[in-house]
Amino acid sequence: MVKQTAIAAIATLLSAVLWHFGTGLHPVAGLAFLAPLPVLLIAPSISAPFAFLAGALSWLGGEARMWRYFTTTLEQPVPVTVALLGGSALVFGAVILVFRALMLRDRPGLAVLAFPAGWVTFEYVLSLVGTTGAWWSIAYTQSNVLPFIQTAAITGVWGLTFLILLVPAALAVMANATRPQRIRIAAPLAVVAIAVAGFGAWHLTAADEQHTVRVGLVAVSQPPEYVPIDSPAGHDMLTRAIVEIELLADQGVRAVVLPEKAWRAEESTLHLLSDRLTEVAARRDIHIVAGLILTRPDVTINAAIAYPSGVSYAKHYLVPGLEEEFTAGTAHQLVPGEPWALAICFDLDRPGLVRENRRLDATLLLVPALDFTDDHWLHSRMAVMRGIESGVGIARAAQLGELVASDSRGHILASARTDIATTRSVLADIPLTSTRTVYARFGDWFAWLAVGLFLTTLACSFVRRRRGPIGS
């Protein structure tokens, strides 16, 4: 018992360290492929309670640092954060148990599939019933590995999560299997690896662009509070924003995007913003997208307004707690005369919203955003991933985050960190693609495949084979 406890403790600690550095707001690419391996290796040789605890504590230990981000930065209630962190740890431990049961029942092939399929099932169900969309996915940890993440164009993030966890599951099984079993597992794994690498290389070089659009992203310095447009500070902000817009127009931009909630306005004061931006947009023959809090007689919305047309978009997905004053929108909005759609920040945590815009023939998303400084990399790369999934360009202007322009393959074409103390602007030529991705056409087909696969392997984990133990 002492030896078993010591082995489980060491594996748990090692796995937790790998999860700690391999996930989170600034993950080290590649570590997530290794993080579950220590626990998976020992799971068949220790008792079920120890295996469950090793899995649950390894995940919880790795994700514990997110506590401050959720409770302080995002101001989420403690019970919600406990449910997310603690609940996900319990699920991870349970998936480890399924893996262990299949190994002990001499079903190594099913064990390899059960582990990634189980976690994909959890991520997908959470995206459907939770308030965070696809935020809670380990797929984003590999956002800098462009050949790998091209698979999202076929499967969405669900396929990436599956592949990340397939590797340690296969390695753990091969370490506990006979030579023939190793060959039967290694051969298809090699085929999958070659297929993923081959598709990634092809997709990054395949040219289906119709043309490019030059886009500018701007974040001007501002007070820490949202600025009323009819205040001296609001007038000053607008004047400085127009200076940046004019400079970008001199460089040939077709569209300029400003951050989310840059101003506050009411119906009676909106003209102070609209008149000046409409004049600049019309005179320079460009489109300007401004993010603001707009209060109408019966509702307050988190809005993005495109000028000179004046079309308005209301943010669909509001951050729980932080945006309770707003009413969510339901309508999608294209910029008149262009295949460009409007969206706002947290909207891009929802793959379905981007797919719907692509179905409406949008090839570029113009996205005012507002992040929380610490999450500048993770949240901007979630938006980039949406572009790969549905085959659209992303122009995301985030205050307290990062200005990011990316193409449909996930190339970062321009970026700059932002802060309310400084003014930043970037421009990029974003290629627009003509074809829809497999994911844009068929949606979450891979996630449902993973759900079915996990339920099948779960059922098999309760059925004992009429054969000896592993290696017989």
C-alpha cells in the first residue's frame, strides 16, 4: 500500500506540473501531449480509487492557478468556479477509470480511444450547456503549431483535443501491452500522424484566395471607465481615434475596427459619435466599426456599429456576471455591400456563431473586443481558431489585450499588445477564401462521433472478456 501510494503520488505530481505549464493563459506548446502520460502509465497497476484520485488531483493541480483568473479577473462566483475546476477534475478522474477498466479487461485498442473520446465528450457537452462556449478546451494550447491546428478546418477543436490525448493514451497502452498489441496500436497511430501532418502542410499552402482586404485595428488610450461620448474625455478619445483612422486610410485600408465598449452613448447622444465617423468613412471610402455601450429607451446593448452605413450589431453572448446590464442580441449582421460580418469579443468563443456567419457567405469577421490583459494570448488565439474552423479571416481589435489580424489558416498577419495607457494601431492584408471548410459545412460531426465512441467504450469497460490478462 505504501509503495502504491508513493507511485501514485509521484505520477500525480509530475502530471500536474505538466498540466500547469502545458495549459492555462500562456501554455507551452507540446506539453499537453505528455501531461496525462504519468497517470495513464500507472493506472492499470494501482487500485481504482488510487487511479481516480491520481487523475482528478493531477488535473486539479494543473488547473488550480486558474482560480484567481475566474474569481478575480472575470469576477465569477466562487460556486461556479468550484463547479468548473472541481467538476472537470472529477470527470478527468472518471475518464482515467474507464481507461483503466478497459486495460484490465484486455481491450487495449478501446482504451486508447476511450480516453480522448471521453474528454472530448466532456468538452463538447460543457460547450452546449455551460456559459463559456468552447472556452474550456485544451485544443488552444497548440495554437502556435500551425500544421497541427489545420485539422480544426475538418473537425473543429474537438478533433484537436482528441489527437492531443490520443498520443499519451497510445503510449501508455503500448507500455503495458504485448509486442503484437504494440504493433496494432502503433501502425494506425502512425497513419493518423502522417495524415494530420500531410493535411496541415497541404492546407497551409493551398491557394484558394479570391482577393485580400487591407484592415486596420486601433486601440486609443483612454480612462479606466467606459467613456460617455458627450463628455470632454469622450470627445477627446474620438478625435484621437480619427487621427489614427486617417493615418490608416492614407495607407489604403478598406476597414478599421475599434475596441469593444470604447464609449457609452444614448440615442440622444449617439449622433456625436455617428456624425464624425460617418463623415470620415464616407470621405475616405472606408468602413469603420466602433464598439460602444448603447442605451436605447427600453434596452442597453453591447453594440458594434459600422459606418458609414450605421448598421448595428448587438453582442450575442454576454460574459456572465460582468455584463448583466446588457440585453443579448440574436441577429447576425453583414457590412452592407461586403462579405464581412460583425461580432464582438466573447461571441467568438462559440464556434456555431462563426459557422452561421460563414453560412451567410461572410469571409471576414470584424470584431471589437475587450480582454483582461493576462488573457491576451489565449483569448485572441481562440478567435484565430474560429477562423481556421470556418475558413474566415479575423480582424479583432481588443483593448487590454492584443490587436490581432489573422487569415483562414491561422497565420498572425499583424498583432500588437494594447493597454489603456497607450495608443496602438496595426494594419494587415487579409486574404479572403472562397471555399467553406468541412467544419463550416457539417458542424460538430466529430464531437458527436466522439460521444458515440465514448459511450461504446464505456459500455465495453463493464464487460469482462473471456481471456487472460494483458500479455497472455
